[in-house]
Amino acid sequence: MGLEDKDFILRQVQELAEGIGKFLGKESIKELINYDQSQEGALSDEDIEAILLITTIRDIQESEGLSDEDLSNELGMPENGLEKLYNNERSVTPDELNALRDFVEEKES
């Protein structure tokens, strides 16, 4: 899968996550995307989970009135790194994915 194709799919998944994706799990979203390409170029579960977590974090940030600086401090990542994740300009690292999970779990409990 070319880089442009992956970027397009990432944007589509993000749009799904912002709409009906809040009610669906990773597997349901993957089925909706209906991959026709090889597994080699498909989005990983981590990519999809990161998009769903980031969408949830945006909602939490808005509802709690957190600034970008406050949020980046709580997540332990620089503001520009968080912005790049929001805009799908880079992939999430395993440590960042864990930080996103922990933040969402803490706020939702």
C-alpha cells in the first residue's frame, strides 16, 4: 500500500472514530473499512486503537477544559508530538499508546 493510500485510510478511520466509531470496537471498524489490499499494507490494530484513543482524548480534553499544555503534561509527551498524532502525521510509539490507554482508562473510571 502506498503512503498516500495509507494516509487516506487513516483519515477515513479518524472520521469513523469521530462519528460512529465511538460506539464500535476495532474489529467493527476494520470490517467497515473492508480491506481489499494485502495484510502487509493494512493498518495495524495499534494504528486503529490509537486513532480511537486520540478521538476519546479530544472529547475528554474538551469536556474538562484542558489546555494542550496540560494534556501533553498528563500524557508525558510534547505538545507538537500530540498535535502530530491528532493530524495523523506520525504513528504512535508503544510507550505513547500505553500512555493514551492509561489516560483514557483513568478518566473514564
